[in-house]
Amino acid sequence: RNEVFPFFADAGNLEKLTPEFLNFRILTPLPIEMRQGARIDYKIRLRGIPIRWRTNISVWQPNERFVDEQIRGPYRQWHHEHIFEDQGDQTLMTDIVHYRVWFGTILHPLMVEKDLQRIFGYRQNKIVELFS
């Protein structure tokens, strides 16, 4: 955890974990002091539409977990918890995401679910690549 958590504590590394098709950029000047109450502004391009996104770090427990929650962005609700646990000499990093989308019964099965699977699949592969 002493190696993995600091990587996630550096908001500048978010771009490394985000697929190119999102054209993800951090707008908040770097470096960002990660702590409870920190706010981070991003921009993405989703299906050709530019979107600004602001998150708040609502929980910050170094080397254990943190939570980012959307203040403004594409979702009705976004709550993303990152948990770090020892697994022998390795670290298990778990993402737990609770979200709601606008027009969910229509948009979720058509686009959002597939997009999130693609994004988090990329993220998982990139994490394994970076830390193997």
C-alpha cells in the first residue's frame, strides 16, 4: 500500500488511468493537495460532447481509502470509493461506484453501462500494467 496509494493520491495520475477516447484533462492546477474537502475540476469529451466535471474528496484516509463525489458533472449522482488492502506482499485496490444517470431507464442500458465497463476495464488493465 505504501507504493500503490501514493500513486492514487497524485491527481495528476488520473490521466494515466483514463482511456484516450474520453480526452480527459484536469483543469485544477497541479499539484493538488489531496485531502478531505479537496475539489478537482476536469473536462472530458464523451461521445463528442464536452463535459465539465467537478468532484469533492469527501473521505480521505491515507493508505486505506478515499471517496470522490461529483458536485457537478454528467451524472445525477456519483460516489466513487477507492479501498486499499494488503493481500500478502501485494495490494488489493477496489473501486466501489454508486451512480445514477439522467433518464436512467433509457440511457443506462443503451450507453452508460457499456461506457463504464469500458472505462473501468481500461483502468483495471492499466493498474496491472503499471504495478506488475
